[in-house]
Amino acid sequence: MSDSRVWLITGTSAGIGQALVKEVIAVGERVAAITRKASSVSELSAAYPSDKLLVVEYDVGNPSQSTEALSDKVHKHFGRIDVVVNNAGYGLNSVVEGTSDEDARYQFEVNFWGAVRISREASAVKYFRENGIPAGRIINVSSVGGFIGNPTLAFYSASKFALEGFGEALHKELLPEWNVKVITVQPGGVRTEWAKSNMIDHPLPPAYDAPDSPANKMRDLYKTDQPMGDATKLSRALITISREANPPLRLPLGADSQWLVLNKLNEIKKDVEKWNELTLSSVADDADPLFFKKLNTVIGQQS
């Protein structure tokens, strides 16, 4: 057990995070479960001994909390950290016109900046590099909503779009010899409390509240339909991808996520082809013909 990998997982009070804690321990690895209140994971604390589970109170939405102190606590307890899973997040169910700046900013504070602080500072990249972790992994739990924007979830999607761009750029900055990989996973609907207790609902302004409005249709879909995804099966997929030597930058999880991603890619391709002539009309007459070769050496897909 002392040589098994250690996972630092945020957002463990319910849903995917809690299911992942159980599955990681079930395969013989260890977990630092990060939560705002230790009482929210009392069931986990009672089920596992301290050599398998460490519960740490830490609020990812509070920028004044130290990520260095967080990683130091985990390292002192387990002696290492191998996998960081930025899973903490919540849904903000509100149309753009019905959302205050304060609410939108806090959505980003939790869903985006919390993951950035943990990834950027002592808990992940710096920790992996300075402690010689042989295969550090950062798994950012985005959403299919981080690739496709939908009615009433504009700021949720925006926070996840930002997380995906950050994760891709971070991955491309890392030196290959560090062997640190950043993986963005895009779950579809999962049978958790995300659309219930883990979502803040704002009333629709009158202009958006017609029964057949896009906003009401979207709310009906995710409030009443049974999601396709299973949190336990999804957790097992995260364990599998964490062990891959060359994981993908993005991984859709769930049949609905895959379907939505492929359909959007197809629509993007159609638009690119349709407007090809107009797109290329903006190119300077003296553009460097070798530019794409140079570009590929800097930001091309990295394995």
C-alpha cells in the first residue's frame, strides 16, 4: 500500500467525486478527498482507514486558501501525490439576462479558477516536477457543456470552455521529460445530484418563460429525463485513462457526450467548408508559405 498511487480529488461530497474515491480505493490506491466540510464525507471516513483515505477541508472557490498548504498536508500524510482530479463544480441554471455579475463570477471561481490554482501551483505541476513523480496526471472534469453551449447554462459552459482551453495550453507547455499529462474529460449527463441539489436555479425573466421557449425546453430535459451516465462506471474510466502512457487531451464520456461532440464537429466542418473562400480572402498576399510548418512545431498535437 505504501507504494500505491495517491489521488487528490476535489468535490468528493457526492456524485462523481465520491464514486471515484470508492473506486480508487477498491483498486488498491489511496485518496486525499478534498471537500469544503469534512462532515459531508462522514460516510467515507467511517468506511476507510487513514492509510487509505485522508479527508482535507479546502474550499476551491476561496482564492485565499493555500494550495501549497493543501499539497503539503497530503504529502505529509501519504508521502506522495500522483494523480490530481479537479472535479469540484456546480451548475448555474439561469439565462444570461437573468444572471448577476456576482453569480457569474462565482461560477468561474469554483469551476475554473479553483482548478487553475490547484493545477498551476503546488498541488500539481510544480509538485510533480519538484518531487520527481514518474507519471503525474492532472484530470480536469469538464463536461460536454465545455464543448457545446446550451440555453440556461451559458456561464456554466463558459467556465468549462475556459477550463478546456487552459488544460490544453497547460499540457502543451510541459516538457516531455517531466511526463506530466493533462487530460480533460467531458461527461454527458450522469446520474448524480448535479441537476438537483448541486445546481443553483434562477427564475426565468418573463420574456424567456414561454412554455416552448428554448430555456424551458432545456430545463425540462435535464430536470426530468434520466441521464445516461453512471457515476461508478465513469469513475472506472477515469482510473483507466489515468494509467495510459499517452492519454488524449480530451475524452468524451458517455454515449450522449460522444454523440453531441461528433455532431458539433460535423457542423463545424460544414461551416468551414461552406465559408472557405471568404475565410481565405483575409490572408495577406505575402504570407509565409512555411508558416504552418513552423506553427506545428510549436503548438501541434503533442503526445
